[in-house]
Amino acid sequence: MGRMNETRQLYQLQEIDLETEEKRQRLREIEEQMAENVALTAAQENLAQEKELLAQRQKELRFAEWELDDLQAKMAQTEKRLYGGSVRSPRELTRLEEEVGHSKAQKRAREDNIIELMEDVERLQKAVDEHSSEVETLSREWQVLLEQLGTEAKELRKALANLEARRIEMAKPIPPAALQLYDILKEAKQGRAVARVERGMCQGCRITLPTMELQRARSSLVQCSSCDRILYVG
Ligand SMILES: [Zn+2]
């Protein structure tokens, strides 16, 4: 097996490694994307808060309505006593009149409060309805996306398993020293240990190679004198 063959093997190994890295990167992106839907989570949290506030206002409204009922019942009793004719004492009648007047003012205040609460409830109910359907839409879209991403991830994992198997086969005939050099350079050169030579130029650093270097690279494992990469004259 000649040297020429060796650099070619290293170049092909690099192509597998680059493809593997690209697919791993995409898989990481997909896994990150599948882990959280920021927009959906925010919409769900907002909706939950609105629902809580709505429930609180509905409770306040029910309570205010009970209070009003109580007050009206009490007023009816006071008025019955006031106009019923059974109370004769002028002092007591004045007191009852005052009580009715006071209750009427209280009643108006409670009615105003009820109207405000009803408006709040109506406004919140509208927001909850609107945002519920928004969350539903976002959830549906998210489910579709999750399914697509899940399919893509599955395909990527299959492709990565194939690449791994191919890499093992491809590395077998390469001498350990060459593999070691490749690994060191791969680390140092962001995955690109081997540079193709095109029109006498190293594609790793774009310098034109000296003729001697180029000739040696055709028949043996030579590193670029400028960027250190293994030269592959393809
Ligand atoms: Zn170079």
C-alpha cells in the first residue's frame, strides 16, 4: 500500500468525520429544540395566571352578591318595622329611618362594586377564551413540529450509526502513526487535518506549494509547510 493511498484514506476518513460532526451538531440542535418551546410555555403560564385571576374575581363577585342579598334582606326587615306601624317611638322611628338611609348608601356602593367586578370578570373571561385558543393552536403546531423533529432525529441516529461503522472499516488499513497524526491535526485544525491540493495550491491555507513539496506530496505523506495539514493531491 503506497503513501498516496494513505493520504487518500485519511482524506476519506476526514469526510466521514466531517459528516459525522455535522449530523451530531444537527442532532444536538434538534434535542435542544425538542426540550422546550419557549413561546408555548410563556403562553401557558400567562393563561394560567389569567385563569387564576378570573377565578379570584368570580369568587369576589359571588361574595359581593351574597353581601348585597344580605343587605337587601336586612333592609326589607328594617323597612317593614319602619312602615309596619308596630313601632311608635319617634326616637326608634328616627333611628330606623337613619338605618334605612345608611343601608341605601351601602347598597349603592355594593352595586357599583358588583358592576366593576362583572366588568373585570367579562374582560378576563374574554382574555382567557382568546388565549386558550391561542395555546391550543401553539400546542397543535408544537406536536406537529415534535413529530417532524423526532423523525429527523431518528434518521440522524441511524445515519450516525452507519457512519460509525464505516469509519471503523475505513480506519482499519491506515497505519497507526498516520491515524495518530490525523487525530492531532484534527484537534488543532477544527476537524480539517487533511487539505486537498488544487492547481498546486493547499486548500487549507491557500498558499501555492513549492514544486518540490508538491512532488513529494504526490508520493508520500507530507504536511503543508505553511498550515501543517496533511496534503492530499486528489
Ligand atoms: Zn496549507
